[in-house]
Amino acid sequence: MTFTRAIALSSTLLASTASAADPVITYDEHIKPIFREHCLKCHGEDEQKADLNLANFTAVLKGGSGDKAVIAGRASQSLLFQAITAEDDAERMPPKKAAIPSPQIELIRQWIQGGLRESSASKSLVAERDTSFTPTTDIKLDGPPPMPESLPAFTPPALKRPLPVIAMAASPRAPLIAVAGHEHVRLLDATTQQQIGALAFPEGQPNVIRFSLDGRVLMVAGGKPVQSGSVVLFDVKTGKRLATIGDETDAVLAADLSPDQQLVALGGSGKVVKIYGTADGKLRHKLTKHTDWITALAFSPDGKKLASSDRAGGIHLWDATGGGILLSLSEHKAAVRALAWRSDSKMLASGGEDGLLIWWDAKDGWPTVTNTNAHPPTRPQGFYGKIPNGVLALAFGPNGELLSAGRDKHVRLWNASGGSTRDFPLETTLPLQTSITFDGKGLFTGGADGVVRCLPGSLTHSR
């Protein structure tokens, strides 16, 4: 029994053990009978291996010699849950016996996630958190919103087939969408959905695109695999190259521009996050906590934190100016493909190949909302192979809404509290990127077929 299988159980299985009239999972009614059946011979009143007693509620909370057995609200981080869902038969509890049945494992997970209630009259031990969203004050700009006005002439190279939309971003101040192309970036008017112009990126493939918080600067990062990588800053109005930062020996896979435009963070296959100053292009910090390729980077809108993720599922929060590590966020079991900050800087969202979509409290790194089936795998009729699962892209909007794309070929809109509000199935392509316009009215996705679509509907304009 694996963790992934355990969390994927249907509500039908739950209903067979916990009645609809009593949806709250408690130790007395639901969990102790499971422990009695499978665990108390080694962890009961008569014998406590590893000093762990599961025979009464107080002893369960106390834990054993290996520290706390359960952490309220964090099943995946609880030693007891890890022990009963271990993939290695030699490590899984109970030892030398069949795994605990899936419905019972799911009940234990629900009990931990629900706050370790002792009885139906007990309160959850998970502290209540303020997840409310208040829009931040807009930056005051002189003149109209920054839109391209006099871009240099550029003719995109001819292609035999469209390039997948590997990177895309919406301006936070204007109706403008930037989309990655082969050695260039296309600029689309979000209102008319027509191309305004293009910016040359001879450095190679644009893997990351970001607008500055004031919408005046466009950051493009990428390069040529196993050859070179860098970050280029463009003036949005004129298309002028403002700076070229970094000199990597491989393509840049993750990057972001700080809100004050003073710093650029980049990373990739080197497993190191590098922070450069934009004024002089000099290296400020090297962050070396990651153990695998860097997959995403994101500065918080207030400029105080930098979030980074890797291909092994690790996420770290750093002091954006000092470079020191603040928190490590442990929940994902596979590559984290996307990171996005809510505009109030209180919440960080992460999406991974394990199918998890998590809203993190940036203050203490607590997962306030965890959607285990944000983009669940689908199994076509007659298909017997392994179905891919995973969240591929995330983008927050001005009202705290979040737009996600997944391997299930769906784009979904979530409200500020983590609830799903709208679903956009794409039958003909895999959505790779998502963007929300500055006013929250335009929802865009970029697909593996090279087409940018406005949801609902599709762009008539082609590459």
C-alpha cells in the first residue's frame, strides 16, 4: 500500500466505515478499533515497542522514542502514517503481515488531517488560520498602462511544426500576454487576442517569462541545453534590451525578477539558486540547499521572500535579500513544476507531478489547503497502462483566484480559499501554461500544440 494509493480512495470506501451521519473521524469510534486489530499487540498496554502506546488517546499524542507519532493536520509528515504506508515491505507496519486495508488507512489519514479528534465532542487540534484575502494597493504609475509602442522589427524563424507554449505570462498592469516562441517572445493584446509584435531571444529557448510588478519590464530566461543559459530584461514599451544576466553552462530552467527590479534569481540543472544584482550583473548569493534540478523560482510580491522548488519535490523559502533559508516545505513526493504567490504575499501555491496542489501559509510553512486530486489521472476505455497525474502550471489573479493546468488536460479555476469554481476541459491538447489578466477577466492557457487559448474559447490567431 503506497501513500498515493491511500489518498486516492473514493468517498464510497469511506462511507463503508464511517456513516454519512457521522462525518467526523475520531479516535474513540474509528481509529482505536483499527489499532486494536493491527497494532496493539506491539504497541498496547502490555508491550510498547519503540516506547509507543496506541491503546489510549493521550499516549498516542505523546508518541514514542522516535518523537511524535502523529502531527495534527499533517498525515504525510506523521511517523505513524509513514510507517503504515511504506512501499518497502520490510519497513511497513505491521511487520511480517499484510498491509492495513486501504479504507482503514484512509480513515487514519482523515483523522490526522482533521485534527486528531478524540471523540465527536472534541475540537480539532489544527489551529485555525486566517486564509482571507485582501487585495493589495495598486502601484501608482505615471501615464497609461505600459504597452508595446515601437518594437524593433523582427521576423520569427520558420518552423515545420508549432513550438509548445513552454512559457507564458500576463502583465499585472496592462492587457498584454507574453508567449515563448522559438528564439523569440510573442506579445499578444489580451483584449483583441491579436499579436502586437515580437522580441528576439537569440540566446535560445525561452523557458521562463515574467513581467515586473509595474509591468514595465519583461524578464525572459532560457538558453540552449548543455551549452548556455542566461536571463534577459526587456523594456516592454520599446523592446530595448536592458540587461543580460548570468552565464550558465546549461539552459536556465527557473527564474524570477524581484518586485523592486533589483534582483534576478535563476536556477536549473546545477541544483543551485543564484541571485544576481540587476544594476551590475554581479552574483549576490548562492543558495545550495536543493538536491535536484531547480524547477521553479518566485519572489513574494512584497519582496521579502524567495520560494524555490526542485525535481525531487523539495520547496524552500529564503530571505530574498540576505539569502538565508527561512523554511523548508515538505509535502510533495515528486517534482514541483509550479510556484505562485498570492498578491498579498500571505499564501504560496505549489503544484507537483504527484498531483498535489497546496496552498502554504508563508508565515510558518503550514499547508492550509491540500488538494490531492486537483488534476487526477483519467483512464480511457481499454487503456491498461500507467496514467500520468500532475499539476503543470499555476497563476494567481488579482482577486486571489488561482488558475491551474494539469496532465488530465483540464484547466481549473480556484477561489482564494482553495475551492474549485470552474473547470475547462481541453480535448485536443495538453495545457502547459496558465495566465490571468491584470483585471481578472481574461483566463488564458498555452498548450502543447503551440496555441494560446482564451477560456472559454480559442484564439483564432495562429503561430
